[in-house]
Amino acid sequence: MGKRKTRTELGRRERQIMDAIFQLGEASVSDVLNQLADPPSYSSVRTMMRLLESKGLLRHRRDGTKYVYRATQSKRSVSRR
């Protein structure tokens, strides 16, 4: 059987989302969707970004009606996960 991820390890799609945020500096869900090749649904990306926030990798601020996310750690420290 395959190796199970621990809570701190990132899956493929989570890593893609983090890469998009590192590239953009800060981003809304729509901004991230535009950066992903073969993106999942808006709600899937939103959920993954909330999970990344619960893991302490992202934080958000409100900008009008949308949330804008920013990484809380360096790309180097995230890439070690």
C-alpha cells in the first residue's frame, strides 16, 4: 500500500496552490484557479485553501467580499513538507 501522509505533509494539489500563492505574493481563490493547470472546482480550491490555513501555512484578510490569502512561511520551509 501507499505511504500515508501525516497532517503536515502536503498533497499534490495543496503544493500547487502554495506554489501559485508564492508566485503571486497574495491571492484570492479565483486568482489561484487562474494559475492552476486543469483546476478543480472553485469550492474545492476554497476548501483546500481553508485547510492550508488551518495547517498554519496561509492566513487571509478580507478585501470587500472576497478573502485574499498570503503564505505565513517561506517557500523553502514549505517545500520541506
